[in-house]
Amino acid sequence: MATNNYNNKLEAWRGNSKDLTIIVYDSSDNLFDLTGYTGNFYMQKFPIRTSDPIDVSITQTSNDPSNGAILFNLTQNNLDISVGDYAFEVIIDDASVNKHTVIRDRFQIKKSLF
């Protein structure tokens, strides 16, 4: 899988919901066929400490494997976490438990007025 230098920073309001579509490309910049893969989304308060728990952990809501797309629905409950910066990571794995990190960056939870 290709590693491109894109700004993948995300943000959301605390306690709101957010849908994320992640598109995965191979090392030749072609859409990666995700048939047989499952996507998982994780968030952990930044700075990361190995002793700290994962704050958000969800499995894909749906996918479009031939188009390299994975959809995650972050619910109000998922995002009802402390305001601040988090690291997020999307990992795909197949039936034989091969794991690949496809994206990792920062996710900012902003304070809502409500």
C-alpha cells in the first residue's frame, strides 16, 4: 500500500456524529481491492502513551471493496469524549489476520456550545 504525504487531520464537535469514508490505494496509486478485508478505526488521546486505553474502537459500518472504500459511522456516543487532540488509526485485516495500517493522523475534538 502506498504511503502518501497528505494532510489527513480530522475534526468533530464533541458529542456529535461523523461519517468517515476512507479510500485505500495500493503502491501504484490504484484503488486497493478490499474484498475479504475488515476495517477498524481507533482513537487515543494525544500524546499517545502505551499504558493509556483506546478511547474509540469501531469496526467499519460498510464498505465498497472494489472501489477501495471503507465507511465508519462515529456516533454521538463515540465522540462524547474529552475535548482535545487524539491520534486516529485505520487498520484493515483479512481472514488470515494480516493487518495493515492504512492511515494515521490527528483527530481534534472541539468543544460544542451544547
